[in-house]
Amino acid sequence: MRRILFTLGILFSLSVFFVTLNSIHKAQVAKEEQFVGYVDETRASYWASWRFIKEVYKYESKVLNAMLTEQDTKEAASIDFIYVTYDFLTTSPHVIESLRTIAKNELEDSINVLEVVHLEAGKGNKESMLAILDAINIIKVNYASVVRFQLKGGQFDQYLKERKALGEREIMFNYSVTVGSLLMICSLVFMAARLKRVKEVSRKDALTGLSNRKHCNELMNKRITDKKRLCCLFMDMNGFKDVNDTLGHDAGDQLLKIIANRISSSVKSTDICARIGGDEFLVAVDGINQKIASNISQRIINEVHKPIEIDGEKVEVGISIGIAFNDDVLINMESLVAAADSAMYTAKKEKMLQRSSFVHYRA
């Protein structure tokens, strides 16, 4: 499970890394595209502005000529191109939006006035022609506001605002990805720790903290499968029932904890040490012979015989130990434990006046 979580964590970290790189690349491309778009819009904006005022001046020139030659203004000059360039300047998506807005606000009324006086102009009607020239002058004055807007960088201000908005979105995205990554990593670490804790709890005896029967069986099966020569010490306490009956179950629990601690301290941390039920314990050691097994058993007995005091009362208990080794007959965990258990019952019968004893299994 830990390997799977570690693999998932690595894959997630790599995906976050590539997502972040991709987002940075996309943001950079977007910036470049925005800049190119800004340049194109600026060119279109200046061209539209120049084209509009050029048509206005052409129309003014034709009106003046019509006045000198006493022609009909509507026949001598047309405002169609003024309208076309005005519409492009104020509505085309190629023109920067801020310029379209200022041009419409400044020029719309004067363009409408020009249309009216143009329609009213007639042959030789100098008053109408003068009205047209006045309308043109108003357009020129209002157009000056558009020029000032351009010179002051109104379009560039809009571009900077858009760049700022894009940058803020990029920052928020990267921030979100980073925070999300940290939360996910923290979740994975928490889950891994939680699973590890649950696994440890499922392997431990709740009272003594030693391995439980299930975990003990798993460890022994693995060592037997690995062809280890395994020595099994099956232990049962002597006098535990008397303590339970006289001092109560709480005292019995305290006694079990003390004995479990003394047994585990008598063997190496790499050896299997478990409480397999009630007042029964099991130790499994690989790579030893009968003499060493006897020494370990005697060391455990000596530890158990040390003074014990519970709730102000002195307690004396003993322990019976059955010893068995796996061989051609005892080939699996079940038969090995059964043999050690059988030897333990023999030790109980043979202990006589002693509080404790150990016996090697004999087939």
C-alpha cells in the first residue's frame, strides 16, 4: 500500500509540475499574442482615425469648390465615405475599444448635424454651404479630442489594464495549482500516516503492545517459507488466575503488561514476540540451537521471577515454556506451534514445586 501511495505521489507531483509548466507556457503565449494583437489594433486604430479625417478634409475641399463655382453641394460632394470611415472607426473590432468609445462620444452628434445640413444644401445656397462648413469645423474640433486621446496613450492604458488582468489570472491560476498541490500532498501524507497507523494497530495486541496472533502467524509463515530454522517458545503463565480472582481484572491486566514487557526485553527486537491469547505468549527465534533456546527460556524465567507489586500487593507468578524447532516433520507454522504448545503442557506437569520450567518437544 505504501509503495502504491508513493507511486501515486510521484505521479501527482510530476503532473503538477507539467501542469504548472504548461500554464506558464500558455500565459507567455497569451502575453505574446496580446502584444501582437495590441500592435495590430494600434495600427488599425491610427489608420482608421487618419482615414476618417482625410475624408472630412476632402469633403470640405469639394464644398469650397462648389461655393466658388456655385454648384449643388450634393452633386459636387458626397458624405458617404465620411460615414464609411466613421463607422469603421467606431464599430470595427480591429480598432481598440477605448478609441472606438471616445470617437463615438466625440463625433456622433457632429456627424448627425453634418448629415442634416448636407441634405438641406442646394445650388447656390451659400447659407447652407456655410452651415456645412460650420459642421465640418465642429467635427474637426471634436476630432482633436480623439487625437489627444491617442497622443496621451489611451489605447496603451487599455492594453496595460488587459495585461494586468491577464497577469492576475495567471497568478491566481498558479497560486491555485500550488495550493491544490500542497493540499493534495498533505492529504497523501496524512492518508499514508493514517494507513500506517491502522496497519500497526491491526498488528498489535491492544493491551500489551506485542504482536497479536494474526501478525505472529504471518511473520512465522514468512520465515518458514524463507527456509529459516525457527525455534518456537510457547509460554503460559502460572498463577495468573489467582491474581485475577483475588485482586481483580484490572490487576490482571497490569500483570499481563509487566510480563509482556519482561518477555520482550529478554529477546532481540528482530525476534518475534507476541501475545496469542489470555495469558499465553509466544517467542520465535531463527538461527539458534537447543542450548541457546534453553538459555533464552531461562532468561525469560529469571525476568518473570523478579519482584512484582500491583496496587501495593506483592505478586508472584511463574511461567511454563514449551520449546520446538521446525524440521522435516514440523514443516509449517501450525505444526510447529502445536508441538511447542504440547511441550508447554508437559512443562506445566513437570514444574512440581517450582514456579516455572521449560521443556523441549520430543516427538
